Amino acid sequence: MSHDFFGGLPAIAALKIDLQRMLESARDYQDILDMTRRWARERRFHAGIHILKSLSPPRRCAQYLSDIAETALTCLLPFVEKEFAGAHGVFKSGEFILLAMGSFAAQEMYADSDLDIIALYKTSEKEKTSSGTKPLTPNVYYIRLMQRLISALSAPTAEGILYEVDARLRPAGNDGPLAAQLDGFFDYHKKDAWVWEHMSLIRSRLVYATPATAKYFTEEITKILSVKRDEKELRDEMLDMRGKVEKQFGSKDAWQLKYRRGGLMDVMFAVQFLILQNAHKYKGLFVPSLDDAISVLKKKKLLTAADAEKLSAAHHDAQAAQSFLRLCAELPFDPVKDPPGLKNALAEGVGGRKMTFKTLAARLEKNCKNAFQVYKKLLQG
């Protein structure tokens, strides 16, 4: 362990320097895959100790886990591109773009989180095929490049896997191509996307793109999400979606903190309803993090201070509890059967050194009930 192991967690810039320096000594492509896996595993262990020992706030640990994932992904990708170009060449005008989604985009990852990503690309119409000895058309080229990236991340090597990849949030889901042309992606979201897809797009963040592309992307997505919506239609569609989620995943278990009433899903629906309802009138509403989004909505006076506090408290405690339990417990968590040591550690990890498990359970229950009240007020009237 380094001398600063128990100190503050490093920023993403330092992580990227650290991994890039390590990869300079790699002998070949396989070595790069293995070294990246070792590096990420060590860093996730670092995050895990900070979670278990309450050395850093839960939100900072979640951000750190997301930074580790982003560093591993963005440092590995140039090597994947180079290895792929060895056979298929490049598009001189081409650009491969990666969009983080969900908890990855929001920097709210857990120790066992998958990587939710969408692959996009752009090329000039003048370039019909890539320049290699085995040339490919743009759509085939970037689909296969994405397949190669997924393999680099999730294929088991002697050092295990790096991350499981979830690309189901791409246009048309599993039925759509693994990589979408950038302007085609915009057209889809303008004309064919469902409300739930626009909800997902709120929790998105570019992690691999040129500055010019990032600027263009932000401008276009802001236009798409800022369209004026019929409030009743929006409310009805979101209630219908939440009902489907409840039917499939709903639980009476108080510790199913994502899907129980007043849990993370209800907080997200309440926040994203307000964002989509008001985006045509207010700028700056599109932030991936739920905590940050709640703060923005409060600042814009779209949420009262009391309602913002209720949503924020429910989100904070549920995220912190899930982060701890997904790291060190066999899920689903059972407070009756699980040992006192685990319950005491959970209470201290979420609520601080003096928190008891009984007090934590009561606080979580209160927070969820309060958040559900806000959800009902906003979406059910």
C-alpha cells in the first residue's frame, strides 16, 4: 500500500497519468489488457477499503469508482483502435465517440457496476471505406470496433475481466447496431425515441470525443430534450413506465432500495419528470447526477427546499447503503439472518460512527416515505 492509501482519493487526472505511465512498459496488446485489469482491480480495492472503513464520503467513493472506470476505458481504447487499425486501417475523417450512461455517467457507480455505454461515430461521406488491407464501410467498421472494445473490457484473461458492458440503452436496444452514426442518433431521438429513452439521455455524459464533437453533441441533445411537452401526456407516460417497472421489479422488502416505493427509482422519476417538464423554459437542467439535479431544481425553484431535502436524503442514504451492501454482503440483504457485525458496519458506513443499525433502518424508512410523498405529489397530483 502506498503512503497515501488511507488519505484522500486521487482525482481522475492523476489516475490517467498513473495508468498511462504503467502502460508505457507493456510489451504487447495482451500485456496492455492484463496490466489495465491489474491496475483497475487495485484501484477498486482502494475504493472498497474507503467504503468499508468510512474513510471517504459515499458519494466521493462512487465518483472514484466511476473515475477508475473512465480511466481504464479511455486509456485502453487508443490501444484497441490501433490494434484494430492494423488490419482494417482508419478513416481519416472518422471519429469514434463513447457516451457513458446511467450510474457511469452520473458518477454513482458501485464496486460491481457494469459499464453502460453507447458507441457513436462520424465520418465524411467522401470516405466510403477504411484504408487498411481489409477495408470496411463506416457502419461495419465502427460496429466491429465496438465489438473489439467490448471484448477488450469483458473477455476473461489470466487477470480476469475488466468490466461487463451493457449497451442496451443504444437506439432500438438489443435490436439496434452496436455503433450508431452521430447524426442518425440525433434523428432517432428527435423522431422515434420514447420518453424513457429521453429520461435515460438525461443521465448521459461523453467520455471519449474531441472538444468540437463534445460541443456539438451538447448543443444537439439540449435541443432534443428541451422540446416543449404536454404535461398530462408526459405525466401519463412516466406513470405508465413506473407502473411497468413496479410490476416487474417492485418489492415490499424495505432493503430493496432501488425498486421499493420511495427508493432510488422513485427519486429518479420525480427528478426527471421535473426536468423534462421544464427544460423548454430553463437552461442548465441536464446534469447526470441525481444529487446535482436536485440542487439545480431547488436553485431554479422548481423544487421547494423541503422537497429537495426529502429527495436528497432518500437518495444519499439509499446509494450509501447499496454501495456498502453490494461490496460485502450476499444479496438480498436479510436483517434477520445476516450477522450483527455486518449490520453494525453498514450503519456506521452510512450514518457515521455513532449510528446503530436500528436507527439507520428507521431513518431509511422515514426517508423513503418522505421521498414517495414527493413523487406522488409531482406525478400523481
